Amino acid sequence: MGPGLVGADLLELLLDDGYHVTTMVRRDSHAAQIREFGSNVDVIMGTLDDKDIITKHTAEVPIVIHAATADHLPSVEAVIDGIRQRANKGQPTIFIHTSGTSELVDNSKGMYASDKIYTDKDPADVDVNVPDTAPHREIDLAIIKARKDIGAKAKIVIVLPPLIYGVGRRIKRMTIQLPTMTRFALKHGYAPVIGKGLSIRCAIHVQDLVRGYMIILHWMEKADADEVLENPYFFTDSGVEMTWGDAAREIGKALHAAGRIKDPEPRNPPKEFYDDLFGPYTPTTVGANSRSRGERLRELGWKPREKGVFESLREDELPIILDEPIENFHGYEGVASSGTHVLESLQD
């Protein structure tokens, strides 16, 4: 469910591995793209709000991967309802949900680097220290509750990627943070940086990420259900971190070299320009600390092998963005985040 940047690249790996995949899309043009992947993929037309459709199809299959968004509770509840139906019939289910490490953000607003690093080997640290009102957390808590209720009748995990970068292999999509900062710079003439740009974020290339999903899936297929129940979280990271200030400087330098802005030096955008970034979520989406280590995935044999975040920006994302009509850009139009914890922190 959700063949966007992550979902489409994951779909390709699933098909290569011999799985027959059913995926849901909401646009005819996107359905046509997905059908080009071959005869082993079926397309359902619908939206995340089509609860009955999601529940019905979940109840019919042994594996469900939600890669559409980390911030849509009704669709996750629909999946859980389908899993419960299967459990009541004695049919096991594997469910992998995509959350994100925006759940771990602080209120630094670019003013300092945090030394707090979460690891997926310590789920209690997440459960105790991440507020229930944090981004994505409401959805994750619903999944954790379902894990406890359903128990060993289903295998359920939550994957929390950090900042994702790179361009889709077959469907040329991009993620949101650095491309949105780049489009802002093209529109306003400078790269945006929140505060001093000192806050730190982990990152992962989309291809490294989807390979991680496959490793997790194969582990879940073989692992005992009680073993899966021991820990709900899988973090993913390349092992390399960036500061938001470095990201802004890289964007400014690249656009200046391309002759698209006059001054490569980043600036603080006024709050009235936040709508051209991520609205009220701007300080946490592109200005907060979020540091995590995916130790569990590494223990399963995964290693990053793709190019770095800034190399990818220069070589892959930037050429696509430079061809876009920037006059149509008015900030990121999707759901950038969730949770009241972030919005409350902006009042501090």
C-alpha cells in the first residue's frame, strides 16, 4: 500500500524476489505506471480513507506493508482490523508499517547539536522518552497496542527511516526535505536555514532503505512470533549524519554554481515564508535534532552501499529540480508531520 518513492522501489524488489503484490493507488496515471512493472502486480484504486477496501484486502493476504505515510491513523486501523479478522480464523499475518524518526525530534530549532542518540536495541528508551504527542507517535502507539492485543497470532513491526534521499529507480520521485529546501532557494534566492543550523539529522538512500525492508521481511518470515513481539522497532540509517546548516550550505553552493542564485550563503527565512517550506512544522522538519542507530538491521547483515546524501543531491535530485517550473512552487503540499508536541514546542 502506497507505491510512492519508497513503495515503488520496494515493489520492484518484491517482484524480483518472486512475490505477487497487490498495491493501492488513487490516480489513474499512477496505476498505469505501476502496471508497467509486470503481470505479478495487481492495482486497486482507492485512497487511505477507503477503510472497507483496505480491511478487505488485508484480510485476504498474509503480508501487508504500509509505505504510504506515517501520519494516517484510519488506514492503519483498517489494516489492524483486517489482521484481527485473519487472527480470528487462525491465519497469521506479517505487517510492516513505515513510521519515521521525525518521531524523535527535539525543540532545538537549529540552535544546538544534541548528543541524544536512540537505538532500536533499546525500545524502552523510545517508549519512555518519546512523548505520545510526538510526530507519528499516535499511529505507532495504535500499532503497539494491536501487537499486545493480537499477540503471537501476527508478526508486526514498525520501520522508522530517518531523512530519505535519492531518486526512484523506475518512477522518478523524490522525498521531501532537501528538495523542498532547494525549491525554496530557487524561489527566494537563498538557501533556508533554521536558527544556526547546528541540529543533526541521520539520512538513508532510498535504495539502501528498501533493501532493508526486504531483509526485515525475510527475517519476519523465519522468526518465531514471540521473538518478533520482543521489540517493535527497526531504525534505519546509513551511519553518516548531517547538520541542517551543512545541508543549506550545500544547496546554496550548488545553486550558485549553476547560476540560479546570486548568493550561496544560507539565511534564516522569516516565519511568514514558512508556508514555502513546511508551514508550522518547518522548524522540526528541517531544523531539529533526530539521531538514531539501526543496530538490529545491521545484525541481520544489512550494510549501506549507495552514494551519500549531498552527492546524491548534486548528481541526482538537483538536475530534476532545476528543470521544474519554480513559479508553481508554494511549499510542500503533502502532510509533512503530525502530533501536537511539535506545534506546542513552537510556542516556546
